[in-house]
Amino acid sequence: MDETFGWTNIEEISEALLEKYPDRDPLMLRFPELTGMVEGLEHFRPRQRQSVNEQILEAIQAAWYELYLEENS
């Protein structure tokens, strides 16, 4: 991943989370923990005036979980 991404880049975030945390079950995370994990990703740079909400976190969690299942089935 060469480019930065923000909160609405769900696919990029979920791929980066799977790469960084391959053994974490996304469904076992609370949203504050997930928020911190995303904010800690190397290429994460939220756009100006772009904030996170529950809908975005749910989408990230669902996308990450799909990738997690593919890797662990």
C-alpha cells in the first residue's frame, strides 16, 4: 500500500487491518478499540473535516470480517 487513506476507504482499511492483525477476530472488538487500531495504521491519514461514526465503523468491521473469514477457512 503506497497511498494514504481516510475513514471512507473501507477496503483499504480492512486490508491493512487484516495484514497488521491477522489473528484478531474483528467481531470481538469494541468500536473504541477498532477506532484506535485504524488510527494506528501506517498509511491512515483522515481527510480534513472527515470524522468517523458508527456506520463507518460497522462497514470497516464487516469488510475486515469477510477478509478474516477468507483467510481462516
